[in-house]
Amino acid sequence: MLFELEEVTYSRGGNVVLRDVSARLPVGASSLLGPSGSGKSTLLRLLNRLADPDAGRVIYEGRDVREYDPLALRREVSLVPQLPALIDGTVHDNVAYGPRLAGRSFNARTCLELAGLDPTIEDRDAAKLSVGEQQRVMLARAIALEPRVLLLDEPTSALDQAARDAVEGTLGRLRARTAISLVVVTHDVAQARRIADHVARIDAGRVIAQGPAAELLPEPPEPELATAEDAT
Amino acid sequence: MTVPLAASSSSIHVTLGEVAAALALVAIAAIASRAWHAGLEEDIGVAVVRSFLQLTAIGYVITVIFDENSAFLVLALISVMVVFGAFTARHRAQQVPNAFWPLLASLGVAAAATLGLVLGLGIFEATPRYVVPVGGMVVGNSMTAAAVALNRLGEDVHDQSRRIEATLALGATSSQAVTPLVRRSLRSGMITLVDSTKTTGLIFFPGTMVGMLLAGADPTDAVRLQLILLYVLLGAVSIAALMAITLARRNFFTPAHQLREPPEP
């Protein structure tokens, strides 16, 4: 099992965001699926110790995440946040950021290609890219660390449909070319169905269902139903 | 070099009547505030009363310290200034968790280092007449610089929490994640004094020089003493701002390099 959460509770500013959450996320592609404000982004941040739970345990490959060096854990389990948050400088500066801190070699052009970007943008000012391009630079700089797990928080929420399709295609190719596991936070049932093998449905800080995507999110018989379901 | 300040500054006597006459200018400020509904009349009144009481009190304290010529009393006075300075600066840096201790340490070290250096190099005599006023200026300027620097740091960490957390997520340490902000905060803390040092003599006459000229000192001595103080203050504010930032930046994070106040999801 890649991740196991045991009765995890997390509060923020006096509000309970996650309540006694227990979940298992296997190797491969998992989705944390739920409406906005359900606590799924918070849960994602617990997986690489950007935050620690108030109670309960988060286990990565059989060990409590608190037993790992947090910096090493974050290089192995890398998180791409929902909104682009690039450092000042070029696209190359951004892709180089993580590997330089870790003293590792990297190939910026390969990372950009893997993230579905034209490698010739390497020397452009990152702040002048479109939001869709910035989001993919965020993906490229996480890939540059060669993580074993990518945590993706609503990776396409800021994108139009074409860019969304490109990012989803990128994630599919990435899985095919590397042995990487994905944990994708999304509110979009259809996207969870397209990306994930395993799904944990979250609502109001609790896991309400979990299991293989094919069982939990069966293909709708008619397109109209899919539309209605997507709107939830 | 020892500036013969004591020899030339005792030739002026200011009466309370002359101080009271200067209040005419304060009346103009109060009238302007009333006319433009700026709502500052009460603050101006408080400022006048507080400045009178505080300076009169410190005047008596300094007189006692000068008469006693006691190193212990000098040290006690500067220590009190450092503690009050840290309390005052803390209010300016409310977005910085537990800002008091970094401020206390930075003001204390800035005062000790700069006073130690100017006394060690023989720039000033180790007597209360030099150490008390210079110490007051060092602590006051250090307080302002540290407060401005931490205020800027607190605002930047709050405004850029997403970017900071995104770099933590790539394996950056908390120190590495705030490095770009540290540069800006240090600059904010020091820029006022650096700019005023650049323009001194052209756009304004600094206070010490004005005070010495009014007291009848030779202009060359007044200029040289002012230059010494400006250079001493540049050193002091850089120590205070840098140390306050270095110590306070840790307070935004847990030991596991997590933001204590992460961005809203």
C-alpha cells in the first residue's frame, strides 16, 4: 500500500477540516474526489508533511511520515498546488529549483516535454506565460525531482478544456514512461474516472466511500447522466 | 579620535519660556488638523504632553547618571531602552509570531556591538556623556529598522504563503523558502537611513549637527561628529535588521519546515 491514513483528524482555526479519516491509497493513480471545502486538498498536504494531523497517523510505504526527513520525503512525494506559484525568473530557473537544492542533475527540456510544454520556452520569463503554461511548468519542476509519487491538487481547475485535455494526456504519458504514482485531488467525477484506478470520495471532512474507480464510478449509461453527475 | 563635544556644548541655556513659545508652531498644526478634519488634534496634544514628560524625565535621569558617572547606571539605562524598544517594535510587526524575542536580541546585540566597537576603537570616550546619547540613538534607529524589516517580512510571508509552500513542497528548507523575502525585508529596514545618509547636508541637516551648531560648536566638529554617528548608525541598523529577520523568520515555520499558517485551500 502506498499511503494509509489511520483515524486522521485535522483542525484549522478551530474548525475541524478532517474528522477520523481512514483511507488506503494503493500504488498507481488514485483520486481524492469531493466537493470544494470537503477537506481533500488538506488531506493531500498531509501526505508529504506540508502539515501534520492533530490526531491519527499518515503512513507512507509502511512507515509513519513523521519518521521520514521532511525534505527528503517532499522530494520523493512531490506536491503540485492548485494555483501556479512560480519563483521569479525564467522557466529554466523554476525547473532547476528543486534539483539544485537537492544537488541533483536534471534535464530541463525533458521535464518540459514530459509536462506537455514546448522545450523552447525554457528561457522565457515564467511570469509572462499563460496560466495553463504556468500550471504545466509547476508540473515540470515537480517532475525534475524524479519523484516516486506526484500529488496533484486540482491540476486542471484553472485551465480551459483544451489545456485540461493536454494535462490529462501528459499525466497518462508520464505514468506510461515512468513508474510514478499519482494522487489527484479533483471535484470532477468524470476526471477522476479518466485518470484514477482508485478513488476515495470525501465529503465534509470524512471519507464516505473508497475503492476501485471502475466499481465506485461506473461509466454512466447515457451522456445526459454524465453531465448531471459532473455538476455535483 | 575623540571629539571635544563637552567643551563646546555647554554654552547654551534654554528656558521653559522658550520651550513654551515653540508651542505656537504646534498650535498651527492643531488648527490645520481641525480645519481639514484630519482628526489629529488629540494625537498632537498627546504627543506634546508625552514628549514633554518623557524628555523631562529622561533629562533628570541623564543628569543623575552624568553626576554619578556609573557604568552600571549607563548599562541599566541602555538595557531599559532595548526592552522598551523591543516592546514598541513588536506592535509594528504583529504578523510575525513571537516577534518580541528576536527584536530584543537584535536590539541588544546591535547596541552592544556598535557601542563596543566605537569605544574599542577609541572613537568616543567611555564616559556617560558619550555612551548615553549615542546608545539612545543606536537603540532608537535600530528599533525602527528592525520593526520596518519585520513588518515587511510578516506582510510578505502572509501575502506569498502559496509561493512559499510551493517551494517547501519541492524540498526547500524554511530558510531557503523565505530567502527572496529576506532580501526585500532587509532592504526595507535599511533604506530610510541609507537614503537619508546619501542626502544629508544637501536636503536636510541631521539632528546632532543642528544641535551642536545651536549649542555653539565649531561647524567642523559638528560635521565630523555627525559623520561618525551616521556611520555608527548604518552599522547598527544593518546588524539589528539582519539579526531580527534571521531570528524571526524561523518563527513562521515548524521544525518540520511547515508554514504555521498555511495558505487557505
